[in-house]
Amino acid sequence: MTQTAHSRSSTAATMFSVASVLPWLLAALLLLALPTVFPSNSALTIMNQMAITIVFALAYNMLLGQGGMLSFGHAVYMGVGGFMCVHIMNYVEVNEAPVPLPLLPIFGGLFGLGLASIVGSFSTRKAGTVFAMISLGVGELIAACSIIIVAFFGGEEGISGDRTYMMPFFEVEFFTQIEVYYLTAFWLLLAAFLMYLFSRTPIGRMANAVRDNPERAEFLGYSARWVRYYSFCASGFFCGIAGALFAINFEILTEENLNLATSGSILLITFLGGIGVFFCPIVGAIVFTLLQTVLSLETELWQLYLGALFLATVMFFPDGLSGVLMRHANIVQRGRPQILVSPYTKMAIPALVTVLASAGLCEVLFHGRHAATGEHSMVLYWITIDTHSLLPWVVLIGCALGGFGLCKRIAPDVLEAWDEASRPGGVNP
Amino acid sequence: MELIAINIIDGLVTGLLLFMLSSGLTLIFSMMGVLNFAHASFYMLGAYFAYQISMYIGFWPGLVIAPLAVGIGGALVERYGLRRVHQYGHVPELIFTFGLALLIEEVVQFFWGKNQMAYEEPEILQFAAFAIGGNSVPAYKVFMIFVSVGIFMGLLYVLTKTRVGMVIQAALSYPRTVEALGHNVPLVFMGVFGVGTALAGVAGVIAGPVLGTFPGMAVLLGSIVFVTIVIGGLGSLWGALIASLLIGWLTTFAASYNVEFESILLFFGLEKPEIMSESALRDIWTMTLPQIGPILPYILMILILVFRPYGLFGKRDV
């Protein structure tokens, strides 16, 4: 008895050791330092968007990764939280209620929690396909309601508010982007920390157990249904926080925040990052937002590339981008990254050529099909080319096929080096 | 009375169209245990392929070639995509088909753009077949009914009376035993996936001219098809048929009867708010049946899943 008490207190002590607090401190410092590195307004907007996506993806992964529940309508909880926050903003503007803006995410979270506790009461009875289908149905239902119930959702144009009319918070009125950034960063850190703590509580642990083997968890005396229900509610709460942050940043919410496309993209983001470990979705959120903002400036076809990247991830790296990173970290830890250096550099050039040439081919083809008639020139990789001459086609197809052939020839060497580097007790791909 | 008859025919067309999609989907589900989210995307591909073919050689060759092309595409997806992902488990499979649906939509926009295509029914079918009380029924609708009923009969015959059908049915329930008897089960699976997607392709070919051929057509129908097979019971062909017709009629009738919620609420003795524009519940008072028609199937599905998770005819838990 005393022994268990002792071991428990020692685990409690290690939980708050330097090693476990360090990543959070580093993250806080990073978030504080980022605006000095990227001070421009557009960079701040991108970072805000990233932060919101991270909160949403982490909340989504509480279900998908930690609880094994696949939801196809999760945008609804974020959206409803956000809609509620805009309504609160407008209410404060009219009635001058003493609500400072930084507290708004709490309200968003509570409304997300409220909706999740209602929907969860019937959707979490079963996991698996039943849950996925109910989530899809509820998602479509609420998204469709946004057109019908105009008083709350504002119909097609949505509803908008003004964050600066909220009660000033220590004389900060959130006029500038940088103030909003720090607010978002604070809530990102807080929400991520709370979600992490949730995953360490007994209920968070039981969510993992129920995900892996619900029957066994039931025999241990835990109700799988209630465990799922609590995870679902907690996830709804943090989705609501993400929605509130969205409302603060963009000051407008529309039907787009509720529909299937948004629900689908959060699934995509989370899976892209990886669902195995708590921090994995962060990578997905960062990569996705960067691709979305940077790539969409360069090309109209960014969604095509994103879809291809997503399918490739599902097919070849089922544990996501951060899974790939973690495996490499393992190899570096074992002190043998040098085995991989030369095959990787050999592989990198043809792989890059293949990808760029295929993308270029897509661009030329797209230009050929959709440009105005008579328009024959386009700029591809800073070179102006004529899409109706044969030369660019030959070069691009040649590069793509040649690069692909080379990749295929080098691939066995790379795989061999990989096996070699991760052999003793290591995980193989 | 005439309105009812017209609605019955319209609902039948919608229902049979849904059935062509849901039958393939439900077969694929009972085979692989995975819901194919990209199923409606194959329907869209069917419509676009048929449009492209009809530009060159007309509608009728398209009716045959486009579904074949879609079916081959589906079989290739099964062989080189799904079979690979299968080893990781069900959730990655579901996510794979979800990603595939996104990618197919992007590919369609890549080749054909975002606008609706001018894909029309053949001229030979552009006349009114008959009229009921002044409302004429286009011949194309009759044609759609015949095509879908014909395909259903053919499917039923192949599945229940032929040797291939027996092997398929056996492989659905006891894949290992069938494999031990010397049948190539992975090939059967690939075939069923190909045929299922080809059926979706047929649906696309004949629905494209009526419902419009545009990049959003997959999303528009996709979730309804899911709703259908969940209501009918996953893996049940008869359930899929009944649920398709049910949803077809439900949405058609809801769209044509202008029942106002005001009268219902008044009937239950509720008081109408004095100033409509200030009431928070004003939307509930002004709601009409055609407005909520499109969401009725979702409400039905949620109710069914809550009270009878196997669906109407399903034997096993979804």
C-alpha cells in the first residue's frame, strides 16, 4: 500500500520535472520570438491561422488518434463555437457588457462543449462506422441548417462582428494584428497544454484502451461508451476554443466554417501530421497552412497537389509526416545517420526533378486546356515558354520519366541503407 | 391526384438512380468491410467521360464505353491503392477513399474546369412520353427507369443464378474457405470493386444530362448515398433498394408540398410572436417543407442509427 503511494508520488514528481516542462517553455519562447523574426502583417496572419488550425487539429486528434473515433463532421463544433462568439461580440457591442476579448474562447469552448454533450449522448454509443456515419449526418444537418436558420447562422453571407468593441483588456483593444497574435498564441499554448494534460489523466488513458480493445476495457469495469463520451465532450470544448479564436481573427463566420469540406480538411491535416502521438497533428497543421497560403499564391492547382500529397501519405507513410521524422530521430539517436546521407543525396536530385517535372507538366496541361484562346505563352519556373510548341513538352516528359526511372533504380539502395541504419531492434517501414 | 402520380414517377427515378449507386457501394462494403467514400466520385467520372465521348461519337456509345472505363479505373484503384492500404487497418482505408474523393474532384476540375458541362440527353429521347393531367413526363425519365430496372434484374440474376455469383457470395462470407477451394479471391474482390464502380459510372452517364454535370455533383449525391445504405442496412441489397426508393419519394414529395410550419405550430397551440423580425425563433415560424426537404434523409438516418443501428434490413452491426 505504502509502496504504491510512494510510486505514485514519485510519478507525480517526474510529471513536473524539468524535462517535461522544458518543451512547453521552449514553445512559449518560440511563440514570443516569432513576431520579431517575421514582423510583417501577412506573416502574422499566416501564424494566427496556423495556431487556430493547430488547436483544431489537436482537438480532432483527441478523437481520432487518442480515442479511435473517426468523425466526418467535426467542423460543426468549431463553427458553432465561433458563431456563438460573434453573437457575443455583437451583444457586447450593443449592451456594453463587461466581457473582455481574451475571455471569449472560454465561451466558445463552453458552447462547443454544450453541442458535443448533446450530440455525443447518442453518437458515442458505438465507435467505428456507426459513429462516423452519425457524425457525417449531424455535420450535414447543421451545415444545411445554416442556410435555413438565418437568425443564428446569418444565411449565405454569414454573420460578422467587431472585436474592438469588446471591453478593453488592460487598455489593449486589439486593433493591430500583433495584439491578436499574442492573444492567439497564449490560447494556443494554454489549449495545447490542457489537451496534453487531459491525455495524461486516467480518462485520457482509458480512451486509448477503449480505442485499442473496447471489450477488454469493459471487462476491466470501464464503460467504453462513457469513456468515448467524455473524450467527445472534451474534444468539442477545444474545438469551440478554436472556433472562438477564428471568430476573433477573422470577425466573420459563414456556412463554409460548418460544411463537409472543412470537416474533411481537418481530417486531412491531422492524418498528414500523423495520429499516433499527441504532438503529431501540429506538423500537419503547419505544413498544410504553409502549403495553403504559399502554394496558392504560386499556382491554381494547389489543391490537386495537396490531394496527391495526402493520398501518398496514406499509402506510403500511414503514421504521417511526423512519423517519418520520428523514425529519423531514432536513427540519429542511435548515432548512425551517416549511413543514410549518401543514398539520400543520390535520391534527392532525381526525386526533385521528377516531382518538379510532373508538376510542370500538370501546369502546362492545365494552361493548355483553360487559357484564353490564342494565349500560348506561360511562365513556368521563371521561364516563359510557348505551350503550343513541342519543346517544353518533350523536356518535361523526358525529365519526369528519366527522373522516375533513376529513382526506381536507386530505391533498392536507399531501402537497404534504411534497413541497415534501423536494424537492431529498430522499426522497419 | 395528378400531382401524386407525377411525384411517384419522379421519386421512382431519383430512387432508382440512388439504387444504382447504393447497390455497388453496399456490395463493396460487404466484401471489404470498408465504406468507399469515393463511390460518388466514380459516378461523377462516369458523367464526365460520357460527356467527352458524346462530343465525338454520340450518347449511345458513351453509355457503354464510359462505365467500362470507370470500372477499369475502379479496379485499378482497388489493385494498386486499397489493397496496399488494407494492411494498415480500416480507418486508413476509409481515409484513403476520402482522399481519393477529394483528388478525383480536383482532377475533374483540372481537365474540365469548374463550370457545368453542356451534356444533354440524346435527341431521340427528347419528347414527352405521356402526360398525366397536363404534366408531361419526358421520355428520358422512362428510359432511366428501364435502364436501372434492367441493371437491377441483371445484377440479381448474376448474383443468385450464375456460378460467378455463387463464388462472389461465398467469398463475401467465407473468403478463406473459398480461397482454399482454389478460387482467386483477391481477383474476385477486384472484380466486384470494378463492377460496383462501373454501376456508379452507369448512373453518372444517365443522370448527367438531368442533374447536371459539374464538379460538385459527387458531393451533392455522395452523402445521400451513404445515408441510403446506412438506412437500408449495410451489406443488404434489398435494404439498399427499399431505402433508395424511400429517400427518392421522401425528398420528391417534400419538395412539392408547401406545408408551412406556421400552421403546424399553431395547431399545437403555440402563439405566433407579435413582431416577427425581433423573435429569435422567427426562422422556425417561416420554415416550409420544401426548405427542409433536403435534410430529411439525414434526420431519418440519425434516428435509424440511434434506434436500430443495423438499419432496416441489415443483419450485422455496422
